[in-house]
Amino acid sequence: MPLHTAQDPSQIQSFSDVGEQFLVFYSSRDDAGRMWCPDCRDVEDLVERTFASADGPSALIIYVGQRNEWRETPSNTFRGEPWNVQSIPTIIRVTDSQEDSRLVENEIPEKLASFVQK
């Protein structure tokens, strides 16, 4: 399935607003098109390979904001309910319009392949 990007993340208010099987939370991109978070950049190719293949699971990328919007804003939309994202990158599995499980930061390289097969 294709890997989609949320055009307006503020419109996604709950898991029922999501049609994909997985949510990928990344730092936003700067003017040069590069994510400011080094951990996000480190897993970007792996995530792309995992979700972009024709027979791969569906995923939606949600950018959480620029560095100051994420690090200096405790009220960032994605830190609260229902997402509770405290670290990026984070990948959430969605089942029946609710969170099933998640991988965070350094878990992703080692566990992503088995995580998407569950």
C-alpha cells in the first residue's frame, strides 16, 4: 500500500479519522526538506521500504511540527490524547479505530519488520 502524508494534521482528531493501519509520527521538515530530528532521519529509509511496497501495510505520516513547536510546546496536539506521543519517531498500529501497540525511537530499526507482521 502507498505511504500517505497527512496534508493537514490538525484535522486528525481521533483514531477513527484514520483509514491506515499504521501512523508514523515524525518531526516536520525544514526549508531544505530535511527532518530536524536525527532519529527520524535515521529510520526514514526503513519506514519508506516497509510501507511503500505494493504489498506492504498502509501507513500515514504525521509531522508533529518544527523543533520549537515540538520541544518547547508541552501542549503540542500530538503529546495529548488520544496520541500521547512523547518521543519521535513513533509508529502506532491502529486496530478497530484505536491504538493497538507502538514502537518508539530506537525500537524501530530492530522491531519494525515483526511489528508490521503481527
